[in-house]
Amino acid sequence: MKSLTEYPENEANVISFTAPIGKRASEMQDSFSDVWWAVETFDPDKKKNLFQNIKVHDFGMLSEPVETIGKKVKSIIESHKVSFMLSYGHLATLYALKELNDIKLVVFDAHADCNLGYIDERIEDQDFREGQKLSENLNDSNWLYNYVKEKGGGKVLAIGFRSFNEAEMDFMNKNKIGYITSTDLKKRPEVVRSVLWNFTQGSNVYISLDIDVFDPSIAPAVHFPEPNGIFFDQFQQVIGDLNGQLVGLDLCCLSPIAGNKVTEFLAARAVKEILSKVKV
């Protein structure tokens, strides 16, 4: 298993690990790590090094059960470091957030993932765990539903949604989940950025980045590609308006394609953009 590590754990301010979930988790981690070192941290437009004060230590694939991830994330944050989880499926985010209460959750995703009672073969592949049968009420398509039922939706802001049904929309409205569609972001970028600024102001912030939030023309290697996605410059501008303390993030739903690393390069650059917001 390849590693993102550049610093020993005691010197690092970002601790990364890979969630042990999904049949292709190891392949995904290797594919992401391959390009991590090739993506420059210097931003020529901002004329600064995004990683000037960022020091990463990577634990690699966790050997503990996925249900213990929440304790891992909490211990990282309590040690005044930022948690960064890499996951093949989005269900791992639910476990990562289990022990966190005083946070604002910002989700970048094409899908609402509030669809209780749904499962298909692709979800079984990305949520696969040895010896455990998945439930149609607890999987990648409804992790956010389960999170909101447990924690409440008032502290959730979703950006980039463009695929959900009437039942999911009703659930989001009733539970006060703030959501911004990709079209909203394209047509009213200043309003969206203002919403994020106010939502995160003075708060501890956790970001969950499903790589399918991006348009499939620039991110083809995803589980469920949806047209009309956002582009990197739009994402970059939104992240610039994060107005709180970043305590954790995850990147999920990258599905490697042989001979094509364009999605991995985008994912690595997007993660480095987010980590540039870490306050040292």
C-alpha cells in the first residue's frame, strides 16, 4: 500500500488514513497516492504554496473495523490535528462522524444520499465488507439520511446536488438540510459563497467531498456520473469562502479507470485546495 506520508506523526498537523470498505479500496488508495506527489502545491494564480504550513502523516489502510473509524477521527481532532479519510464509498463518512457533535458538515456531492430503502450492485461493490451483508437501509445511498436522523439536519450544508427524488427533497426540507444545486452555483455564485461563509463562520467544519460533484467531463472515474456538474474553478472559489476551523475531511467515490488518471489528479488537487484552509 502506497502512502501520502511526508512527516512523522508527532510533527504532522494532518493525519490521513484509508477506510477499510469497498472491494477496490486498495486499488483506489494506490491510484490516488500515485498522483498525490505529482500535483504541485504552488498556486500560480494566488502566487503562494498551498502547503506552506501543511504536514501530512498517513496511516494507510486501517486494520480496525469500519465501525471504529469514529473513534479514530475523534482522537485525531482531539490531538489538534486535521483528519483526512480516503474512502471508496460514502458510507464510511457516516462512521467517521459518529463521535463528532459540535461541527458544521459541508457535503460536496451530486447525490442527496437520503434515499432510504435502496441498494444495487454498484453500492454493494463500494460498501463491501468481508463477512457482512449490507442493508438496504444502511449503505452508500442513504448515509446522509442516517446521519441526519441521528444528528439533525440544521448543521448540514450540501453543495452540488443534482440527482434526488421527491421523497429525498421532502426529507431535506423537513429536516432543514441546506442544499445548493450545481445550477444554483453556476447561476448565483456570489449568493452561494455568501451562504457558505455565514454557515461556517466561527464553527468547526468537516468537509465530505464525493468526487462525483464535479462534471463527468473532468471527473469520469466515479461510481455514478451525473451530467451538469461543477468545475474546478467554481469549487476553488467556494472553498475560498470557508469561514471556520477545518477539523476534518474525506474524499470518496473515486473509481479508478485503467490508463486514465484525470480524476485522480483532480481529486488530489481538490484535497490540497481544502487542506490549504487549515489554520496553523
